[in-house]
Amino acid sequence: MMERPLPSSIPATPGVYLYKDASGRIIYVGKARDLRRRVLSYFRPADQLTAKTQAMMAKAESIEFLNTTTEKEALLLEASLIKKHRPHYNICLRDDKQYVMFRLSEREPFPRLEIVRRMKKRDGARYFGPFTSALAARETWKTIHRLFPLRRCSDRAMKNRETPCLYHHIHLCAAPCVDAVTPEGYADMTRRVALLLSGKSTELIDLLRAAMEKASNELDFERAASLRDQIRAIEKTVEKQGIVLQSGGDMDVLGLVSLPEGLALGVVFVRHGLVQDRSAFFWPGLGLEDASELLWSFLSQFYHADRSIPPRIVLPYLPWCAGAEGPALAVDSQSALVAGTSSTSMGSPFMADGNVTPCFCGKGTLNSDDAERELTVIEQAAAMLAEQERAEQEKLEAQRAACADMRDDGGSPEDGRAALEAVLSEMRGGQVRLAVPRNEEERHLLDMARSNARESAKNRKDASLADRLAAAFRWDRPVVRVECADVSHTGGEATKVGAVVYEDGRPLKEDYRVWNIDGAGGDDYAALTMWARRRLEHGEPWPDLLLIDGGRGQLAAVDKVLREELATDETEGRLPFLLAGIAKARDERGHADRRAGNVADRIFVPGRSNPLPLREGCPELLFLQVVRDAAHDFSIGRHRQARAKQAFSGELQQLPGIGPKTARLLWDHFDSVVEMKSASLARIMELPGIGKKKAEAIFASLKKM
């Protein structure tokens, strides 16, 4: 455990502090309005610290500081560093994927309904969502296209089309590409789509019914029948939707549940007064003392500029301070009872002045004067609840004492809340309010979020995958982040090493990387050696398991490079992460068994001649095979792209005005041959080092291809 630093060595400014272990790895990131007060609060007697803080301080060997000018900047920096380094003692949001949304442009004369994962600010489009399931969103998208014949083709395809596509002939597209519909008529259709996606199905049905009656009065029975069928289809589509907020509005509601295995958090997305979707998260091994830190860490990591942020976010309670283990706890356990000390706005019938007050009906159940009689079942339950209340009260009092210094960092609870609201408001481009439930409707949504979190935590199929992997490799912590590398080349040409990343059993495609390897000459060992050195230069975040697609030889090549840099005397010669190789199983002749469905691959680790004794078809081995296959496909795909570019670059260099440098310049700025040929003269002139005369020559050459 590190010694208490001198107060004069710690800046008394807002900022971020980083605790590091003996190997220099970041194990905790925190923020404070006053770094000096916050950091010194960690050096109290051990009985005044939470169990997690004690474990963290036992591993900490050094601390670094990053100063900021405001607490808001410190909050943003803290969230960024947690996402980048994934410190072991921080509460990290593992599932921070982009949820899908519907995008409907309002600037185009004939817009299409798109499914996107990122929201662009000020692009003249309306967004509807989010949806946690891309499959469900696509089914909704198909339903909308059956109701309204919007175009599906891209802008480029629409401009180049001269005859209607098949969708028009089966009455699923209005064919704006051949002027089969007017801009006014198409705009009227998109307004109806917007009404449906906004949850205003009643207004839409009234509008369609009025149009149907008008068509019927004008004796246009064919159009009236079409509108009738559309009304019936819409009513069938929305019949299962129920309004949860009579006043409408958008909000996210967060519910927190304490389970024996850890903490679960549910989110209910409400848009236009309707429950749009739900999501749930689970953190094993966390207790009630971690609830406040979990809430604030979740808010700072889950929401960002590319995600739909509502103007109101409802929390189960407001912690004392952002990022601290606060005592103001109102967390629903497996029963319906809510425990808390400072949050009385939950609206529970058991809450009275912040204390839990069990209430039972029945004569003589609680006020009997007969002390000698046997307690009834109800009285036993009341006594048990009272005992639980006293134990919880003592625990919360201890937490309050432990949190006293945490709130003494120069800020107040309102300061932390205001800083987080300011960050979220800036991301949203409008005001965002953090609050507790204010009425029965919002309390019902909070119960819904809790119930969803509880059921999702119980039904998690991959909850123990990280622990299973740790047990298989005999590692002292869960194996959450897995990185796998594979080499791909053709006769030593265009050698690529692709690396994929999985967290909690799911791919993180934004962390996929590919390295160009020159000089390996078709030698996989040399290619992996070069890649390992470049991977060291790339630095953190390190995975919990680095998997190499290959046997003992490939594994030894990577292990040698990594140990030279990362395995020191301070770490007792160990790498800060697991290293393993995965190789195809061998048949009776000693050849690699590449038959489809083979589940007998072998896992090698450094210093062991035999593979790990993993059972064929066990979940750990199947998962590692999935990761290896993803790395193989990714590496081969990038290698094929490089080969295609090389082949086409030769053809480019045969054109007038295009040499090796120009061909390389074109590939740096265009992703495909089609994009090069469709580029305008002005676009080519924008390339660095290309003048008007040369641009005209390149433009003419590309058009002749």
C-alpha cells in the first residue's frame, strides 16, 4: 500500500486522479472538485473505507493528477479515461453499444426511412428511437414500408434509375425515381410516417378516416378501400401499445436492483408518452455500498453526443455526490420493500420520514399485551423486518461516516448534479434534468425498470463466461476483454495482421485494428514478431486475454517480444494479461482437422507443452473459436482489399497522368473504384498537390475506364 502523500504535493484544483499498481497499470480513475481533499480522504483508517476501496488501496503504488479548470471538464475527462483504460476498480459500462434509431430527413424532396446507429446534429432530419434490438427495429421498418410505400433505394441509385424497380410493381414503393408521385404527395406520406413513429397513432387514424370519407363521397371507392385497409393495418400494428404518460414527453427511467450476485440496472426508454424499448445491465460482485458510484458512472458513460438523450432522466434516488459511495440509498432488493434514509420521494407506502415502516392489518397482531404467547407468523415477519431495518440503518450510518470526507472536496451534492446535467445538456443540445419520480406514472415506470433488470439478471446466459475463462486459465480475475490476432498474406505479399476485440462475449468492432507488415516475406513467425512490437507501441488498453491464431511456434514468437517489455522483476516475470494460442485439432495422421463443425481445437499457453485440458464443445472453447474465426475473417477481408487495391493501382498507373504517387493519393481519399469514377472534377482538384490541368487529365482518364 502506498504511503500517504504530502498535502502540498496534491493540487487543490478540480481534476482527475489516477491510481496505478506496481506495474504502472491504471487501476482506478476518479474526479474531484478539490483533488487535495478527495485524495487525502482515501488515507483514513481501514475500518472507515468500503471493501472495494480497501482492496484498491492495497494494490495502489502511485498516483498521478490531471488538472482541469472546472468540475465539468473533470467529469468529461474521467469518463473518457475510464472508457479508454477500463480500470479494474472502476465501475465500467461493458455494453455501451450504439442503439439503432430511425432517421427521416426533412430536407430531401423524397426522403427514405433509414436505420442508423449515430445521430448527427443539425442535419435536418428527425430521429425516432432508440431500439435496443436491431432485429425488432428492422421488423418495424418492414411493417412501415408495407403501410406506406416509401422508397428504399439509395440516392445514387434513384438518380440513375430510368424505370421503376420491383418494389413499385408489387405496390411497396411510390416510384419517385420516375416521377410517379408528386413531392407534395410524398411529403404527405412522410408526415403520416412521422405521426406513427411519434406515437400519435390516434391523430393519424383520424386523418386517414377523414380522407377515406372524402374519397367515398367523391365516389373514389378504390382509394377509399385502400385507406380503409391502411387504417386497419395501423390499428393492428399499434393495438399492443399502451400510453404510460398521459402528458406525452420523452424520458429515460433507471431502476436499480440489489441481487445476491451483484447489482442490476434497468433502463426504460419512453418517447412521446410510450415505452419505446428497454435495456438491462448487470455488474457481478457489487453491493449496496457501490450503488451511488454505479449510478453516476453509468450516466457519464452511457450517454454521449451520438446517442438519443431525453430532456428528463428519472433516477431511483439522488446520491449525495457524483462518483462517491453515498449513503442516500433507495435500492429495490428482491422483495417489494424499498430501503432508504434520505430519499422520501419514492412514494412507497412503507416510507415515512425516510424510515421503513412496515404496516400490517389485523386485531392484536402488533399491540398485544400478552408477552408470553407464541408469536404469530405476521409478528415474526414484522420482527424480522425490524431487525433488517436496524442492521441496514447501522450499515448506512457507517457508510455516512465513511462518506463524510468524500463530500468535503470543496463541492456540494448540487454541484455534482449540476456538473453532470451541464455535460448531458451540452451533448443533447438542450436542457437535461436529473430527478426522482414525481408522480404515480413515473413510479410505475421505475418499478418496470427494476422488474426488467431483475429478470434480465436472472436470465443472463453468459453471466459466468468471464469466470469460466478465468478458471480455465487459472487466472486471478475475470477474463472480460479478449483480443485475437491472425496473419493473412498471399505468397508473402500484402501481409496483414488483423486483431478483433470482444468484451463480455460481444464484439467491439470499433476497437478492431489491422496492421500492415512489411518485410516478413511469408514468414508467420516474423510477421507476428513485428506485430507484437507494434502492439506494444500502441499501448493500453491491454486485454485480459491475448489470443493468437496459431500453435506453439506462433505463441512463442509473440511471448518472447512481450516478456522483454512487460514482464519485469516487479511483476515477478508475469505479463499483465493472459497469452494463449489456438490451433486446429489434429487427425490420426497428424494433419490439421479442418472439417466443418469441429469442436476439438487446442489451446496452448506459454511454458506448457500440452494444450489446456478443455472439454470438446465446452462454452469456453466454443467462445474462443468464435473469436478466432472472427479474427480470421477480418484479417482475410482486409488482405483481399489490399490485394484488390494493388491490382487496380497497376491499372491506374497505365492511365495518362496517373503514376504511383497519384494512384496512392486516389486510394487514400476514395474507398472504391466506383467512388473514383463518380467523383466530380472539383472533388479531384481538392486533392493535395493536384492542379487544374492534372485534375482534368485524371478526370478524363477515370471516365474512360
